[in-house]
Amino acid sequence: MGAMPEEIDLLLPQMEHRANQVVGQRTFTSGILANKEVVVVYSRMGKVAASSTATTLINIFDCQMILFTGVAGALSKDLNIGDMIVSSSLVQHDMDVSALPGFRKFEVPLLDKQFFSPPLWLADKALSASEKYLREVMPADIDNSTLKKFGITSPKSMKGLIASGDQFIASKEETLNLLKDLPDILCVEMEGAAVAQVAEEYGVPYIVTRTISDKADHSAHIDFPLFVKEVATNLTCGVLTELLKRL
């Protein structure tokens, strides 16, 4: 799954025996990728869109694992553009029913949990895949002049907390507010924790991987669409392909 077409587009030409099926106004492409039976889909942005897509993957296509990829904004000052984040846990930062007795902020009603944690073995494989891609594959995928254009020199991979919400976080004030309540957040996006909730409710293993598209201090002003087209698409698809080889 990817929230934007560019986040999955490079996977489609690599697939064998492709077949498309439209469900809920989304095109699900089935086929073989890295010797695995897969379904690739562009979910669209936001928690509802991602949840709906994940539910369809499980109920209609009988998917036994969900891999979600895309870009995210850094909240940790240790992150730079082009770094890769693998989810060790996820939280819906805009979930708050704490005004009701007995509920904590960020807690999802009925599930009694604030954080969703992918299987450790899958997170470890995703981290290994991202490290190999950045170290061995990326230099052949993306020319050095393109990397320099976006200030990418020595990108790294990290596991950590990813926050999701139906907001595009774009200011220092919003960043500081999130870190005040959740100081361990590495990055923020709009879908991952919703996919995690659906997957956990159905008992399906999942992982979320993200490429950092902007710094926490908003000091690097980049052309976001161009970054996604020229850099992020290679990173997101390349890491997923490496991960499939490990499954």
C-alpha cells in the first residue's frame, strides 16, 4: 500500500502475471513480485482511505500481510531528508476521547490501547532491508546529482514511533505540540496507525516504512512533488522489494 501513486508506481513494472480489479474506486493490481504473490494498491491519503483499503486487502484479496510505504515529515531532530523509518510502534495523534471517564489520550476505544506494535521479527526484516537498500542499491537507482539537489548525503535507517493523523503537519508550532505529548515520535504521516489498527483487529502482520521528506525544524525547503518523483519513489519501492526477498 502507498498513499500516493508515486509511492508504488515503480513496483508495477516489476510484477509478473499482473491483473487489475477495481473495488471501492481503487485499482488493486495482483501479481508476482520478488517470487511472492502480492497485491499492490494506491490507497489515497488519510486514515479513512487507508483503513478502507486495508480492509479490502484482507477481506476481498485474502492478504496475509500488509506492507505500507510512503513519505513522512520528521519530528526528531536526528532525522534528515532521505532517512528511512521503520515502525516499531504507531499512534493516532488526533485520537482523543479522554474527556470520557476511564479513557486516556490517544487510546482507541474498545481496543484499550494507545499504541500499535508490528511484529518485532517483521520490523527487524524491514530495517535490514532498508539498510541494504541505502547502502548497496540506492547508488545505482538514484544519481548523485539528484541526491545532492535534495541535500541527501548519508541517509540512515531507524526503528521507532510513527504518528498518524488527518492533518498535514507543516509548522514548528504543530511539531512542538506533538512532541510535548509524545516526545518519542520520530516522524508524522496520515495513514500508518490506521492501517495498523485494522491489521491488528484482523490478526494480520503489518509494517510501515517511511522516507523522510522534510526536517523537523523546517529549515530545508524542498520541492515536495519533485522529491517524491525523483527520490522517494525509488526509496519506498526499493526497500519494499528488498523486504519481500526476506519474507
